[in-house]
Amino acid sequence: QTIVQQFLVVTKLKDRKKLNDSPFGLDALMYGMRNDKNRALVEDYARLIELTGVTWTRDRVYFDNYVKKDGNNFTFSMPHTAVTGNLVNDKGINVIMAMNLQPSLLRENDYGEVIPTNLFDVYYFWKQLAEEYDGVVNCWEIQNEIDLGGGGSDKDGADVYSSMFKAAALGIMDSDTVNEVFISLFG
């Protein structure tokens, strides 16, 4: 059995110049430590992110188990998003939330295989999601790693991609939030 110990040597936070924005970010994937069993690890990890000096961190969200739909209304129960987002927000770090795969409930027909084609649902979904997590998530990354399989297919044409991205971005921009929008073209 191998024991690995690592450490980080940095200037104390109180002795550093505070940056309002940094050109650097960190793809932290805090989602992987989201459960209550790892709560102490998540808090330590948030502190480690703070020590790096970045002002932005990137996380992931998977929707299918956490989203319900009733007409044009969506409800979200994503406790990991609130926990991880609040931990780093409390340290002055902004969160970019990358969305891995579109929720299956947004797919209604077989024109596109993976990318949603009901643009009204896409619009309302992203608008309500941005409003629900305003202050926890600062930027939404629409889609993630569409080039790695599962995020798209050969049945999803360019028109499907661009229409879905536009509907999602408009929903976020029309939300009563200050959320930013980022479209991931590749991973």
C-alpha cells in the first residue's frame, strides 16, 4: 500500500492582494464529492480552491435524477449544486456550472437523438434553472463535451445544436439574474 501526502506552499490569504477577477480558473469537479459522507472533504476542497487564488471554478451537474416537469414549470432538487456552490461563493469564488447531457425530459421526438428539440421547454428550463440557482451559480455552461459521445449524435444536426443553444442562452439572459452564459463547443 502506498501512502501519498501532498502539500501546498502559498502566501497567507491575509498577506495577498485580493483580486476582483483573475485570468485563471480551476476545473474543480466538486460534484464528485457532493454527498453528506464527504461533507468535510468538500469543505477542505473549497478551502484548497481558495488558496489557489482563482476567482472562477468549474463544476458539473447531471439533471435526470433532479428535475421534474409540470407543464412549463420545472422543479429542481440538486442539493450538491447548492452545497458546493455556496461553499466556494462564500470564499468569493464564482462558479461556472457545466451541464453534462441535456435532461431526457426535454426530448420529445426522434428528430434529434440526444439534443432537445422542444425549444420552448429548453427556454423555460434554463430560465427557471438560472433563477433557482441565482447567487450560487454565476455562469451556466450549456452542454459539455458534446464531442465525447452521449452529448450528441450523428442524428443531431447543426440546426438542432444551434437552436437548442440559442433557446437556452435566451432563457438564461431573460432570467431575472446576473448569470453569464458560456457555450461549450467541445470538452
